[in-house]
Amino acid sequence: MTKQEQTRKVRRVNTKKMSLVELNLYKDYINEIADGKCQCGCNREISTYHHSCRGSNKDDKSLGGINYICHDTLHFSTDSHEREALTILFKGIGRENWRLYTESML
């Protein structure tokens, strides 16, 4: 394949990634439905967002609002039961957030 053909090659659109504007609107929506509180139930303020689908499956539609303490626990805790429980919880939260968001758009 020549360089010219390579430059014309159509790139696949990543349907898992939102534009920055869309992502910020979605984060605002999550913050609104969670009343600014961490969605794991600890009642701390949301300070970041967690993708429940990570790695090559990272999907912006799987976001959940979380605080830094719970987020660090989710990623780095030595207690595997606690880490696994938060992982399962946020998979459900991510799906539910996206469902509510898409319903609110109708």
C-alpha cells in the first residue's frame, strides 16, 4: 500500500468515546442525579468519575460518580473482597446512569 493510499484510509469511529462536550454534559447529569454525592453510598462529595469498563473496553457510557478515597480503594485496595464489591457495584451504577441519561433525552 502506498503512502497516499494509507493517508486516505478511513479511520473507524470509536463509538465508546464521547466528544468532550458530550462527556461533560454526561458528567453534569451524573452529578445532578447523585446530588453531588459518591454513588457507592458513602455520602462523600463526587471528586472524580470511574469507568466501570476499563482497558480496551473502556466505554464513556459506563461512568459513575465517585470520590478519591473510594476510587483509590477500587483500584488499589489490598482487600480483594472490598475491591471486588466496589467493582461489581460500579458496573451496575454505570449501566443505570446511562439508562437514565438516555431516557432523559427522549
